[in-house]
Amino acid sequence: MEIKVFNNNVEKALKVAKKKLAGEGLFRELKRRRFYEKPSVRRKAKQREAQRRRQKWLAKRKPD
């Protein structure tokens, strides 16, 4: 990943970097890996995440 800094504006470059990392799900992944998860809990979380993505996809598909 590459973030370009224009006019010595480091704050804006950091904001862009954080937005890109959040979009890739890095922060969510770091939070998830902070503590050990039992396999059953991991499966349920994976199902919840799939449901969340599906709802998001359906919401994008059906503009009212």
C-alpha cells in the first residue's frame, strides 16, 4: 500500500491511510485476534460476518 503526501500535509495522509486500512478490515482483524477464541465461537462469528456482508450486498442491490 502506498500513501502519497501532498503539500507536506501528513495529517490528511494519515487519515487516508486509516481509511484504507479500515476498508480492508485490518482493525477488525486485529481486534479479533487480541484474545483466543474457541472454535465454536469463531464459527459463529464467521457466520455473523457472512450475514453482515450479505445484508450489505442486498442493500446495495436494491436501491429504493
